[in-house]
Amino acid sequence: MNIILCGFMGCGKSTIGRRAAQKLKLEFVDMDSFIEESAGMSVSEIFEKYGEEEFRRMETDAARKLSEGNNRIIATGGGAVLNPENVRLLKSNGVIIMLQVSPDTVLYRLRNNTTRPLLQREDKEAAVRELMKNRNPVYRQAASVIINANLPSAQVAVQVCHFAKNYIDKPPVTVL
Ligand code: S3P
């Protein structure tokens, strides 16, 4: 089984996932990096060259491949769990945790970021607020646990570890 982190861009999925995986001695996989390695180019380049639709197809491919492995902490991209097929694949071998953040946290953390194609808009604040309003219900629906990720990443990682440990350490149920 895997622990999967979902949530809006800038919620800390990669930073927190990496920290938690280190503490729990699990493998960490960042879905965007996984896609970038397979494609041999950055997410921005994929969007630019092939468009968002092709990126989403690659994302589903990655969800399928990553769900075949075990004992991983997987950081998804902020749009990955918007596709029910990805949720189905990821949940078939794992549990999803949502890292919840406020629009203000995202705007502050990504104030100088240029690698998120969906936020390269003149009115970044409006884009964040609008996307988040539409996406938060979907993240919540996909997740089994919601963690407040407006806090420093070290604190959030402790919470993720706490949950993941209980989950991963649980012995499989025996049915007689
Ligand atoms: C996206 C989020 C990005 C990346 C791509 C699309 C999204 O990942 O997958 O730019 O649709 O929210 P992060 O959430 O890691 O920024």
C-alpha cells in the first residue's frame, strides 16, 4: 500500500512527502518528477509543446505505474486527483491524504514561482481563488484524511507520519 498526498499547488506535497518518507524509511516519489523523467522535459515544456490534455494523459499513465508499487509516499500534482480514474488507480493500492491550505498561503509561497503553467496569469490571486474554490471539494472527496498544511512543513510532516505509521503498520485483516 502507498500513502498519497493531494492538494493545491504550493500546499507542500513534495516537501512534506520527502520529509515523511525519510522519517518512515519509505520510498518517496514525486509524480511530476516521475512524468518529467519519462518525458525528458519539464512540466512547463510539456504544457507548452503538447498542451494540458497530453500532460493529463501522462498523469494517468504515471498513476497507473505508481500504483503497482508499494510502501511509497507519493506526492501527486495539484490536478491529478481531479480525474476520477486517477483516484481509482491510486486508491486501489493506497490511501489519500489531503494537505489543505488557504489561498493566502499559496499566494505567499508561490509569489515568485514561474514553473506552474496554470498560474502564469496576470491576476494570479484570482486564478488561485477560482481554481481552489472548484478543486477543494474534489480533494476532500478523494481523501480519507485532511491535514492543515498552513503550518510549517516539519509540523505537517509529523502529522503525515503519525497517520501513515498507523496505516502502514496495521497488520492485514485475516478472514477465517
Ligand atoms: C498542476 C499542478 C502542478 C503540476 C502541473 C499542474 C495543477 O503540480 O502537476 O503544473 O493542475 O494543479 P504541483 O501541485 O506540484 O504544483
